[in-house]
Amino acid sequence: MLSIINPKEALEDYNFKEISVATIASHSALDVFDGAKDEGFKTVAICQKGREKPYLRFRRIVDIPVILDRFIDIIKPENIEFLRKNNVIFIPNRSFSVYVGYDNIEKIFNVPIFGNRYLLRYEERSGEKNYYNILDRAGIRRPKTFSSPDEIDRPVMVKMPHARKRVERGFFIAIDRDDFWNKFRKLVANGVVKEEDLAKASIEELVLGAHFNVNYFRSIARKDVEIISIDRRIQTNLDGYLRLPADIQVELREFVDVEMIEIGHESATIRESMLEKLFDIGDKFVEATINIEPPGVIGPFTLQLFVTADLDVIVFDVAPRIGGGTNIYMGIGSQYSKLYFGKPISMGRRISIEIKECVLLGCLEDIVT
């Protein structure tokens, strides 16, 4: 078992003229593969048996499908050797973190990963390494948190693991402490959350505002922090519930457990006067990650935020890797990327552009860990 993975050593045997791009075939993989093909790279899709069909049917974007019994099998020595023989640069996504696990990613998966593998675990809200620490170090405003349900003194958003869909989170809103306990017990009884997961819950003040997922890119080759795109979540069954007339919503509220599970995304823009604030918090976030977990965030990251009625920006979630919402920009490209490149591109293509530029500039070892 490796305690430290050195990107320089990992790249020693690579043929830089034959680089392949690989990722777990889930989450944002279609965008990653499509962008890699646009930039001329061979692609390797790490599929789990029973979930491989899209990556076989969309034939143009996947050159080599690797079908495993489980995603976590990617850490087996023979699979790592296969990836290295194919000169793979691996792109992390949320499914990679969830199914393979942070310890395995940091200590066993000896394949060059685009970005900072040691920053991935900061996506969590609990533990010593969490994104609250990054936001606080950066001086970026976030919702107030409560360490115990008994401390609740205002409406809150509760985020905890889903009982059945472990890759998802079980969200619910409580108006006060008593409402918290009533809803929590109901969700436990309905099998939406588990009582033993309460210790893992994040209890945040409820912030009202317009929500945006801002997709940034920290470029090493161009020494810049870019805003590539903005999107918004479509959540089930919240989306269906909100489409009902208000009187029906009221009638159903005792019978429906509203689950805010991400099922899709839609494109969004923000008023131009807000962009300066978005650049500021992006720069602050990058600087904080450099100080907390060198070399800091590399490549794509997403800050999910609210803009309040006073036009304050409050960040409520962080993804230190490619976000799932980037798939909406495959083919057509994203709205802000054109301002950098003269043509709209997707985040997946932006990653491959960075890899290609660093091969040419000799900075490939600086964008992998």
C-alpha cells in the first residue's frame, strides 16, 4: 500500500503522445468523454456491470469500456496496471469519491489524477477535513450551522445521508426545534433517513435566495481562475411537488416526503453586476485551498450559492471536482466559456484543453496528484 502518491513518479513511464482520459462512467462522465474526444484524446470508461449501456451506445465518445463488477474494483492491481499502460489521466467525479472511497483514492489508486486527490474529501460537511473549514479560511459567507438539534432557534435545512440511496443526501426543512424532531421521526419511520445517521447530519440555517451552481476552473497552464458556466438543479420529487397547484400542495403535505434529490440541471445566467463578487469568492476559495491542502484546487470546482434579496452571496455547498451540471453544455458549450476561447466549450472539453496545453508547456506534473 502506498502512503504518498508522487505525480512525477506516476508519469515517468507515460508516453505523452498517447495520453488517454478516463473516469468513472457516471455523474459527469459523458461531458468528460465528449470533451476529450473533441481534443483528440483516447477515452477509457470505467463501467459497473448493469450500468454500462449509455457508454456502449454513445459509441463516438468511448474508445475502451472497462466493465467491472463494482466501481471499487478499479483499485485492483491489474486494473491500475491497465490504466497506466494506457497512459491514463484520471478525471475524478462524485461517483469516484463515493464508490471508491477517499482512503483508497489517496493511498492505493496509483494513477495520475487530474486535480488534487487530497482535496476530494473536503466535499463532506463532517470530519476534520470539510468544506466549512475552507469557506471560513477564505472568509466566504456560509449558512450558520448548529451542532445539535436542541440548539435550533430558527428555520433550518437538514442534510444527512439518505437511508436507501447512500450516494444521495436526505434533505428536509424544519421551522424550529420541535418541527425538526417531528419530521425526523416521520422520515425515519418512512425509511427516508436512519436514526443512527443523525450524528452525520449537517443542520444549517435556512437561507432564502436565488440558487446558482457556479462552475469554476483553476488553470495552471494559463494561471487564472475562470468562470466557465452556471447551472441550477432539478430535484425530485420537489420538482413535481412544486408544479402542483398550491391548494393541492397543502392537501398533500402530510402524505408526501419531499426529497431534494438531484435528477437534472438547467442552464442559468446571473446579472453582470454580480460577476465581480463571483470572481472574488472564486479567487478566495482557491487561495484558501492552497493554504489548507497544497497545491490547492486544480481544474474544475463548483460553488453552490444563494443570492439574497440584499444581493449577498452565501455559499451552501462545495464540489472540489467537476460538477454534474456540466453535462447540459455538451456539444453546445457553456455561456461564459466563449468569453475566454472565442467559442463555447463544455467543462469536459476545458479539462482536456488544460491537459493538452500542459503537455505542450511541460506542466503536466503540476496538474495531477
